[in-house]
Amino acid sequence: MNIDITHKHAGHLIVIEGQAFKANNAGQWNLTEIWRTLKLPQGKAPAQWRTKQAKRMEAMQNLHSSNGSGSWATKRATLGYAGWVSVEFEEMVFDAFEAVLERPEVAQVVAEVMTDLGRSHSATILKRMTFNDKCDWKALKRGPQSQTPAAKAYRHRKAQEAKLAALGRRNTNREGC
């Protein structure tokens, strides 16, 4: 019995500067082919990508080199390589992420898609970041019951008492009593 399992990204195309690159059945792109086709500088060859990010991608099995057939990368590692090759691309990715964070309703949809794709941990972080950026922390700290006029008057009176007590201590210290 022969089971043929293809990756969800198998056959997917990415287009870079008008050139289409197709993922293999394992859902990986040949970084060496991308480098050669786009005529990138020698210093940007996949074998030269030795950053901490590249090492982490290798450790996570998102990036590997095959003797003679080039460096193969998952979509995540391919995007990481693209960011290393092109600062403009990396900035565009960061700008896109910032745009998502600016719109909580978009961030929520993106987080749901991330969860659907099996990226629950990252989705939770995205939700938390969006919440932190848009949250009125003072209102949350007090809660709705402490927003009543009576609660506000109580806080005001306590603040006045604290000021008077501090003033009294200061005067006592000055007079040496």
C-alpha cells in the first residue's frame, strides 16, 4: 500500500519580481533556485544566510540543504530568507503587521485564521498585543462598579485625606515635634 501525502503548500506559487516559484510536494521552495533566477549577489546566497534566525529555522526543520539540489525552505523560512535578502521586504512585512494591530477587528479575524491554521500560541499573542495597545487600563483597573458618583466621591475624599496627612507630617518634621 502506497500512501501519497502532499503538503498543504504543495504546488503553491510565490511571485517575486515577476518570477513565479513553485513549492515542491513537501511544501518547500528552493532558495538556491530563487537566488539564481533573481540574480542576487553572491553574499545573499542561501548558504551565506547564517543568522540566528536561519539556525533556528534549521533546528525547527523549516530549512535544510541538500547536496547538489540547493537549500529548501518552508514558507516561513522562505519569508525569513526574503527578509534577510531585502530590507524593503522585511519593512513591508513589519508595516503589514502594524496595520493589523491598528485595527482590532482585523487583528481578531487574523487571530482566528491563525488558530485555524494551527498557530494558536501566536494567535493568543496577537490578541494580547491588540488588547494591550487599545485597552483603557485605568477603567479596567477600577471596574464598572467603581465608576458610580459615590465611588468617585469616596476616592476624592480619600485623596484629600492623604494630602492633609502628608502636609501634617511635613509640618511636624519641620517643627521638630
